[in-house]
Amino acid sequence: MKKKDFVSVRNWSASELDEVLNLAVAVKSDPRKYSRKLDGKALAMIFEKPSLRTRVSFDVGIHQLGGFSICLTQAEINLGKREAVSDVAKNLERMVQGIMIRTFNHEIAEEMAEEACIPVINGLTDFSHPCQAIADYLTVFEVKGKIRGVKIAYIGDGNNVAHSLIYGAVRFGAHLSVASPEGYGPHPKVVEWAQQNASETGSKLAVMQNPSEAVEGADVIYTDVWAGMGLESEAAIRKRAFQAYQVNDALVSHAKPDFVFMHCLPAHRGEEVSDSVIDSRHSIVFQQAENRVHAQKSILLALMQ
């Protein structure tokens, strides 16, 4: 693989994503085989948003591959204010071998990738969460034995997670139904791109407002918080708008009997998902969370070897 950056799932072809997914499977099954692949290499981790899974999975991942990480918070950098994004990129490219950035504005991640001559990985932006999508589809593959043709129902906010799921569905050949309240669906340009490219893998995308219709016959049900980081001021408004979109026992009854439940976490129990679903035998949220480590390791290997 000769990719320089991983800023969006849509920037990688279906074959490249298959390669990184297969690598994640291999890394998970035999981690010792890869324990020195990034010996001595440094990963700068920029966090403008707080993190549990992204921080731990990249930190553990780079260490288990023989490298090491340097964590940089807003206090150290304050991108675009204390120092220009381009200047940060030009400094880091002379000191480390890779950059992971978790920030608000997607354009910051894109600019970092454009300016730095070393690999840049998008750890999350308001528009996209590509690393999460790799872990998600790795989990679907483990549980269902395939991705192509699997029906996934995403219920809730058409946010960064939804965007990357859509891109991934198109690349991997999954069928994805997205149900969101009016005004909260995925970005039109993401939907348009998906509709233009879905035929390449036989993927199908349906965007709607009826959650029961989206879940009908689903193999996988996925949800996320109604008000993510940076949207806390909208929490009360969103709670009212999303009331009918809780993933609960009544909603999941429309899915296949062997459906699995997924959530990128953290979960707001009693809001987007009931305890009875997230704690049920159908829930694979912690397997999904663990797979962030294996997904990050495969991305690091693909870019930094």
C-alpha cells in the first residue's frame, strides 16, 4: 500500500480498505509477528477533543508495534491560534514519523495532511471518523463472517460516525439504512457520493426518517449519542427531536433474530439506547471498542512501515 494519509474512508479504494482490514485480522490473530515492525518510530498524537478509545488504542497500538507516542494537547499547540497548522506540520515532519490528529474542524486535518510530508491520520473530526469505521467493519466481519451484503441500520444523528459508516458501506459492499429526524440526516454531499459509487461493490444506501423501517431485517443495528462533543448546548433540543429514535426492545424486534448491536461509545444510556439492548446478548460494543486497537495498528502499519 502506498497511501500517504488516512483522512477519510472515501479516499481509499475498496481494494486498499480490504488490505487494511485483512491486516487488522492478521495483527489481532498474531500480534507478536508485528511487534517490531515500527521499531523506534514516533507518532505525534494531537488532541483538541478529549478521548478514551482513540487515545488508548493509538498509544497501545504504536507501542505494541515497537514505536512510541507523544501526546500533544491544545495547551501545547492551540492549532491556528498559537501557531499555524502549516507550521506545526512542518515542525513535526522533521521530528516524528507520523501524526494522528483529533480535532473539530475537518479542514484542519486536511490541511495538516496537505502540509506534512509524513503520514497524517484523522483520529476524528466533526465531519469524519475513519478509524472508527475500520474497527466497525472489522467487528462486522468477525461476527457475521462477511461484510458484503450485510444489512446495517444506523439510527440517530447523521454525524461524523454516520458519514464514515456510509463511505465504508460503499467501499466494502454493505447495505446501509440510515434513519434520522428531519434536519439531522447525513450531509447531502456524503449521500450523493454514496449513490454515485455504490454500484462498484453492489452496496445499497437508504436514507429515511422512519427508524422501524430502517431496522426491518437488519443484521446490525448501530447508534451514537444524540449530541456529540461540541453540541452540548443543543442537548435539550436534540433530546426532544430524537425521542422516537431510541434503540430499545420495541425497535430491535424488527431486526433479524440474530442481529447484533453496535455503538462507538461513549453511550448515554436511557437516551439513544436502553440498558436492555446495550447489556443484552446481542450487544458487541466492547468487542467493537477492543477492535479500535487492532484497526489502529493496521492503519499505522499501512502508513508508517
